[in-house]
Amino acid sequence: MTFEEATAAAGTSNTALSAAADIINYAVFARWTSNHVKQYDICLYNTEYNVQFGAATDSQKLAFARVSIQTIAIMVSGDDAATFAANFNTKAAADAELAAYLGL
């Protein structure tokens, strides 16, 4: 996606979260294709880390995305935003780069 497309997707996804956006939210991060073309995507993470996500390097944002994917993978039907947030923290603490960055 382009930066503009990813920004729009994050906005639409955050609107869909409704009240859960106080706990979790989507943000844009850069990634590179196998041909080293810069593209953008979105990831879901805990709102408590908004400041850290905004200040993160590209590598640290990729760590957020990596942990987001791992967290989504263990979610089951009926899990809520609070469950995602708790699982995200558990997975983040197990990720060497993100744990070091967030001080977990």
C-alpha cells in the first residue's frame, strides 16, 4: 500500500474499533518488499504504547507488527480488546527487540 492508502486503512479500522480504540488501535508502518521497494501497512497494538510507536525506528515498528501478528494468531472467537492487550503484552515481553524498547 502507499502511505496514503495505509493511513486511510488505519483510520477506517480505528473507527470500526469504536470504544475498543481506548485499549487498542491501528497505526501505519513502513516495510520493504523483496525488491527493496518501500511500502506501508498497518498493525494493531496497545494504545498505551502510542507515544513509543510514534517515536520508534522502522525496525522497532516492524517489531510492533511482528508482535501484532503473533497476538492476532492466538486470538479466538469471542476474545475482546482487553484480551488482545494482555496477549500483546505477553508476546511483546517475549520479543527481544520490542521488550528492550518498551522496557518489559
